[in-house]
Amino acid sequence: MKVTAIIPDELIAEAMDLSKSKTITETLKIALISYNRSQKIKQLGVAVLNEPLAFKYSAQEMRDLNRE
């Protein structure tokens, strides 16, 4: 997809430096992938808060099972 965007040069330069990318396109791909991942992690955190994980075994029961 071709996109025209007005982004400050300093922001692009910093992102390129941090990502070690050689092109703006590569930098933007890395930035978008990173952003998408962080948002998915936040959503997962909210889901776990709304419905906490339930464990079937206690810590000691897990140790005992692992030793078998």
C-alpha cells in the first residue's frame, strides 16, 4: 500500500537509528509490527483481568507430577 504521511524528520531519524533500519519503509514496518504486538499484549492483559486464569493443580501437585 502506498501512503503519503507528514512525519517529523527527527522522529523518522530516531526510529531508523533505534531499529537499525536502512530505509524509511523498513523502519515503518518495524514500528507498526511493534505497535500492533504491544496493543495485542494490552488486550490480553485486560482479558486476563476480566477472566483470571484458573490453575488445576497446586504448586506442590505440579512438583509431584513432574517427579513421576
